[in-house]
Amino acid sequence: MTEETPRRRPPKPQQRKQMLLRLDPAVHDALARWASDELRSANAQIEFLLRRALAEAGRLPGGAAPIPRRGRPPKAPGAE
């Protein structure tokens, strides 16, 4: 008889953290316009700016997952 090794479940993807952020209305409006110019949501723009600031300060953790891409996936080469 052989001993079966227990099956390992793949790790669950970490859920993104949620937080409440209070902003001055004028700052929010400026941020929303900037995000729109770059085709991002205001939330994605905030995360982009925070990550950039952390990287510039040398404080972005090496294990930080990249920002997930949103929208339709790119077409496969040769598919029409």
C-alpha cells in the first residue's frame, strides 16, 4: 500500500483592502478630472499615485502585486 499525500489547495487570492477616504471636494474634483484624462477611475488613480510615491520613497514592498488590469483582454495575435 502507498501512502497518499494530502492534496494542497491552491492559495486563495488575497482580497483587496477597502478603506474610507475623506477628501476636500475641490481635491476630489481635481483627482477625478485627472483620472478621467488618464482613463482611470478615481480609485485606480489614487492607488497609482500611492504606489508611485511609495516606489519613489523606496517603501513599495517587493511582494506587492501589480495593479490588476481592468476591461477587455487584448485580442490574440491573428484572431479576427
